[in-house]
Amino acid sequence: MPDTRSISITSLITVPALITLGITVLRLVGELQHWSPRLFNTAAGGGAALVGISWLPLIFGPYFAMKLAGANEGPSSAGKAIGFSFLALAVYVLAGFLFGKTIRHPSFLTLLALVLMLFAAFVPGIGWRSLGKTLLAYAFAARIPVLIVMYLAMSGNGGQGWGTHYDAVAPPFAPLPLATKYLYTAVLPQMTMWIGWTVVVGSIFGTIVAAVAGRERREASAPA
């Protein structure tokens, strides 16, 4: 029988959020100490370094989904949950394409792309409300510490920065005042693009894993 006790979002995301914070701190230390660039790349955007938090939704999406399903807070329809997750992905990809086309010369369309990426984070909740809310809460818990680190890094060394990817910015933004640069290169992407990424990726993997696990449970309990 499934566990019918409700599960709070706070209790569900606490450990994953602490793990995520630990990786953020480890990433910062690794870059400051000039450890392997393959693991701790200091280039703007992170240079696809292996140590980072962007891949964690691949793990925590299924984790949240299985916990919620076990607490009888699964979706009304697995197909609907998966469908809205992929709809969110489609919105995110289209917004990402628009962002890529306009970022060299930022305009209203660039801002629209970021807003659409954030909007994509709310789409999976239509198919599985509890998972969508949980992933949203985790996304903000993961990205707010990054915002703090980025501000400290950008303002460090008298405004020269710490020499990490947290304060590295693309050339068009480098001459801007600290407050403006922080808004454009930290607050906006972290609170839109990366929130959307976390929820969309987490929901896709979470809904699929939960659906497969649910099907296996039903087959196992079916009479021979």
C-alpha cells in the first residue's frame, strides 16, 4: 500500500538544497584555488565544467517525483504529466533560440525570451501540481545562493572580481557599473533562465521515472 501521509515541500527539498549549496561552495573554492579547469572552469558561463549544479535536476527531479508518488501525491494522469513537461521543454527551447539570436544586441526580445524561460517553469505544474511546486521551490533554493556568491565575486577586489566564473561576464557587459552588470548578468539569468532549466529538466526526468516505476508496480501486483 502507498504511504498516504502528506509530505511538505520544505522537508522534501531541504537535503537536496543543502547538497546543491555544498556543490556551489565547492565550485567556488575550486576556482579560487585554480584546480583542474575541466572540473572548475572560470570562463564566463562556466565553460561546461563538470562540477556544478545545473545537472542536479537530472537526479533530484526523479527523487522528488518518487517521494511524492510514494506519499500519494502523484499526478492524476502520468501521460498528462509527461505531456506538459515536454510542452514546457518546447517553450523553453523556443525561448532559448530567441535568446541566442538577440543576446549579442540585447533588446526587448531578449527580455521576452527570459520571461518565456521563466514561464516554462510553471507549465509542468499543470500536469503534476505537487511536483511542479516542489521543483520551483528547489530551483529558487538552488539559485538564490548563487546570486549571493555572484554579487560577492563581482564586488570583490575593489570591483575587479575574484577571477571566477561567478564574476566573469561577456565583453558587452564588462564596462557597465556593478549594479547594472549584476542585474543583467546575474539576477535576470539566474531568476529566469536557470529557474526554467531546473524545473523543466527535473519534471521531464521525474515524470518519466515515476511513470515507469508506477507501471512496474502495477504489473508486479497484477494477478498471474
